[in-house]
Amino acid sequence: MGTPDFSVPILAALIEAGHDVVCVYSQPPRPAGRGQKERLTPVHAFAESRGIAVRTPKSLRTPEAQAEFAALDADVAIVAAYGLILPKPVLAAPRHGCLNVHASLLPRWRGAAPIQRAILTGDAETGVTIMQMDEGLDTGAMLLRGVVPITANSTGESLHDALAAQGAGLIVEALADLETGRLSPVPQPDAGVTYAAKLAKDEGRLDWSRPAVELERMVRALTPWPGVFFDHAGERFKIQAAALADGAGIPGTLLDDRLCVACGDGALRLLRLQRAGKAPLDADAFLRGYALAKGTVLCPATN
């Protein structure tokens, strides 16, 4: 049971390990792109390519959906970024319940966006927890955990891929231990609980009055989605890469001719930018087509 790219390596690992995947559940196809044609989710497309039956209910709360799920007579359900609430009859239907592949070191970062929140907050590490699901929001007992460091170069994209790969390995290990009875559920502690709220589309709006270290983490965490941006002269600019720099000044002011911007504390050098409707460009190429001179004050972002 999964939907986005994160879930695909996990499904692939289950197949490669020789497990009989009796069915895949994924979010329904949705309109996408300029033509707004319906597009299968990454997991749906991958499952179809492997000849696995796919179901895309809008809800699992109906008696019909629950009966259909129970009729699969599954040993266990593996859930990875599925996106639908699993009610109690669904959780209880497989013989060994439902195991969740969650991209954080629970109980830290329960919820929808654990990868990005870990970078935004400046965490030194994160990881994957294999959890026995219950009716709460990521509150079930922990079965296996693996740690991944967060470095100064970690991005939302690179961390996503590392955690997906780790989750794929851990879930195969967990199922092997489940078959031999070696899994030992550990209740989550009450201390250290945090929640990773779903990302909002406008969350990448830059506020130059914030410390540069926070803005640099924003660029790493929120690229490619929802994206980090500022407005200037009636135009929106996305920042795809940035680095901390020396300097100080009135927030939003360019401190040199190479896109070093004063922040509330410190400065941020913009390394890769994109104008609306244009291709992303490294800073030097960008400046050849759009001059932003020292002393320019960049406007705060607006809706």
C-alpha cells in the first residue's frame, strides 16, 4: 500500500525477495500536466509493469472496501506513504497486521513530511522506522530502525532516495524476522514526540529577516517541491541552490555583484536560480541575462 516515488523501491524489494504480492493499493489517478490527463501514481505504474493487480479506492472506510481487502487473505500488509487512513477492520485483516515503513526515527517526526522537517530543523540524523500500525498517527510499536546522517549537503531529494533505499532493505529484513518469530515490538516512548506537518505550497516563501542558516536549510529541504522563492520587480524567482556566505547588512540587500544576500543573521549566496517560465541557471549564467547589482534590495515574497 503506497503511492509516491518513495514507495517504489520498497515494492521492488518485496518482489525481488520472492514475496507473493497479492495486490497493490495506491491513490487514484489524478489529472496532471498541462493537458490535465489522468496520471497513474508511481507505485501504480510500477505494479502494473510487473503484472500485479492494483486497487485505487478513494476511501477504505466503506464496508465494501473493507470486505474486499479482507478477502485477499493476506499474511501482512506493507504500508509506505500510502496517503489514506487505515481503519481498524483494515488494520486487523492481515494475519500479522500492517507494517509501516516510516521515514523518521520515531517518535520524532510523526506525520506527513518527516524528511523535509528533519532538514529544516537542522537535525543531525534521521532514519527509517518499521512500525506495527495501530489506529493512531504513527504511534505503533517499533520493530526495526536504521539511521541515516544528515550532512551539510543533504537535500530533500537526496535524503528521500537514501531513506527509500534503507526502508526497502529494512522491510525485507523485518519480514524475514517475522517468519522466524524474531521481531520484538518496542513501544514508542512518550518523550521526544514531534509532528511533521504536511508541506504547504507557499511554505517556500523567503523572509530575508530570518537567519541565513535557516534559509539555506529551506533551499535544501524544499527543492524541488514546493520550491523556495522570492519576488522582485513584479517577478517570481525560484532558488534551487544556495550557500552560506560572509557578510551583513539590511536584510534582502545584495552585498556584491554575485548574488550574496544579507539576511537577518549572516548572508546567503544564491547559486542557482529560475525565472518564471525559464530554465534553471547557475548564478553566472543567470546574471548575464538578468542584472542584479550590489545594493539592490530584493522584495519580500508575496502570495
